[in-house]
Amino acid sequence: MRTVLFILITFFSLSLNAQYKGYKKPKAKKSIASGTLDVAWGYNLSSYTKSTIQFVGAGYDFKIAGVKAVDRPSKDIKTYFNPREFTVPQFNFRIGYNFQNKWNVSIGYDHMKYVMVHNTPYLLTGRINAGVDNVTNWSGTYAGDSIITNEQTFHYENSNGLNYIRLEFARLKLWHKSRNGSFAFTSLLGGSFGGILSFNDFTFAGRKDVATVSMSGLGVSAHLGGRFEFFQHFFVQMNAASGFMMQSRVKIRPNDYDAYARQRFGYAAGEILVGGLFYIRSKNDCNSCPHW
């Protein structure tokens, strides 16, 4: 009996030892591998090219050329950390998924602000019927006439949101990873396209309307990002973006579908985001886990 027990113990020990030698320690998960989900939130600064804006409505159809615009970042740092106000600044939200190794598809919501600049010469072309505007006294037909605007009598902005809702495809590359996986640096290079949701403020002819909502056009853009990853699950990402926006019909009066603006312009933006990585598939360059 002792001999049989000794043989069984010896066999079992050898079997465990063989399994232990054959078992490879799981590798650290890689954020560029398929099956990785990433979610990020951050803020941006943006700039815009000059553009020509056409305004159409009852009794007028005119263009203002050479329009300058700026963004409007929140200056109060408390706004960025207040749970009730953190969506007021120019923010970015993104959720993505690696559908293949090194390839990511994501949905992004870029909340920017577009504010017309005043007290600078613009060129006015088009017609404004008599009696339409008794404030600026624009009346008649114009052919590239020089004008100076001010915010109280004529103003155009999307400060409640020049919202670019986009689909992005990006290529990922892992440049550095520490041995224990506690730190990594990854780059992302991608292209996007999507729609523009506008919340427009418009002042003209003695009337001011605020936050008139419309799906106003389309955008295309390119994005380059650098992601600093910590402990395989958290990251800080810095992005540079550049693109072109085509707003074919920005609604400018809430109860008048025939009152609209249109323009085309380029933009550039710098972004900083924080986010998390979630490995939602079991196999992600870690051999799943040991199979007993």
C-alpha cells in the first residue's frame, strides 16, 4: 500500500511540475491589440480661417466676406471641475474600439465655439430690402462695400456649440512600453467625417435669437495624437486636429425655416484628454490565462 501511494504521489508531482514548466506567464495587455475599448474626456482650444458667410431671410440675401472668428474657452478654472458646469467649456468626448490589432474606430463629440470678431473691416455684398433693418441702416444693393460691424447691432456665433459629431478611423503604433507594463506611449493617426450640430446666436435688424438648433452641415478632419498610458488602464492624451467644415444651412431664427446662414471654413484644434482602457475580450496578447 505504501508503495502504491508513493508511486501516485510521485506521478502527481511530476504531472504538476510538467504543467508548471509548460505554463507561460501571461504577457501584459497591449492597448493596440484588438478587443480594447477606450473612453476619453477632455478640452480643446480652436482657431478658424476667414470665411464668407451668406445670410438669407425674409427681405434679405447678403454675404459678408473676410469674416474672422475666434473660440471662447472658459477662463474660470472652477468651471472645468464643477459637476454642473463641466460641459460648458469647449470639450471633447470619445469612445473607441480596436476592431483589429493596431486599428481603432471611434465616435467623437467635439464641442467647439465659433464667435464672430467685430470692429474690423468686412465686405458686404447682396440686397437688404428697405425697412428690414432700421438699426444698422443697411438698405439696398451692395457690391463689396466696406463695413464695420459691432456686436450690439449685428452678431453671429455658435458659442452654445459648434458641435462636430464624427466617426474616426485611426492607426495605432506602440513606441515604448516598460518591462512591467506600468507605462507605455502610443501614437494615433486618423481621419474623421461627420455632421455639425449648431446652436446659433444671431443678432440682426433689431432682433436677437439665442441657441437656435440645427444640423447645419458636414465636416472632415485629420487627427494626430500621443497617448501616455499608465498601469495598462489609464491614459493622458494630447491631440492635434485640422479639418474643413461645410455649413450649408445654419438655422438662424427659431420659428423660420427659410432664415439661414451658410459658410465654409477650415479649423485647427489642440486637445488634451484623460481616459481609461478596458480589455473586453479575453485574448489580448496574454494567452488568455492558463488552460488546466
